[in-house]
Amino acid sequence: MTAALPGFAGRTYVFQVDNGAAFRNSYSADGARLRWEGLGESAGQFEDVPLHTAAIAPGIWFVSWTERSGLTVSHVMDLNSLTVKAFWTWEGESGRVGELHTGTLTPA
């Protein structure tokens, strides 16, 4: 039996974050990779990253990745309500720093 593809596989969303940041997130057809592109102040930044994913409930996915910079990103994406709970961590001067964010998804 073949596992079902994630509900975001092959789709692109604009992720608008509560801090004003925005990204165009394009997921591979198999749901195993993400190409994120910064919009607005982050325009010109992009990366193609492998994903770690898990289904939480129908239409709700946990998605996580690590960027070249060492930034780690974890999302709980609710495709039913097109919302995201995000947690980002990076290495700060005194150790690892984390931030919680919320945001919305708009199909692109």
C-alpha cells in the first residue's frame, strides 16, 4: 500500500507571517522538498530544502526543515483554515534563540 501524499504536495502558498515577513513556499510534487522565496524585505532570498513531515489530523501537517544558515523552522500547517503556527530557532550570542509566530496561507 502506498502512503497518501501530503495535502500540500505540488502546491504553492504565500505565507504571511504575523511579524510582517512573507514567503512564497512551493512544495515538490511528492511533498518531500520545499523551495521558499522571501517576499517584500526578504526579496531575493531563497532556498530549496528537504522536509520532515508528519500528518497530525485530516488537513493538518507538521513540517520542519533546517536551512544552510542553521536556522530551523517548524510549522503546523492547517490546510483546512489556511493558518500556520511556526517556531523558528537560530544560534544567538548567548545560545539558541527561538520565536513563535502565526500566519496565514494564500494559495498562489
